[in-house]
Amino acid sequence: MKKLLIATTNPGKLDEIKRFLGDLPVELVALKDVGIIDVVEETG
């Protein structure tokens, strides 16, 4: 099965994306699942 990296650290956004894409034949992977834990400053 292919993996799709979801590039967000926001748990709410991740849950929403999983609901929309959950029926696709891919494994949805979060940044933290692959060891990326950097926080990006949102400036605008």
C-alpha cells in the first residue's frame, strides 16, 4: 500500500483530512509518524 504524507502538525486538520481521504487505498501518515516534529511559525 502506498503512503501519503499529510504535512500538518495540527491534530484537528489531520483528523479532517483523514475523514475526507479515509476511503482511498493509501496509508495516511502524519509528520510526527516519520519523526518530523518541527513547529513552523505561521506569520501570515
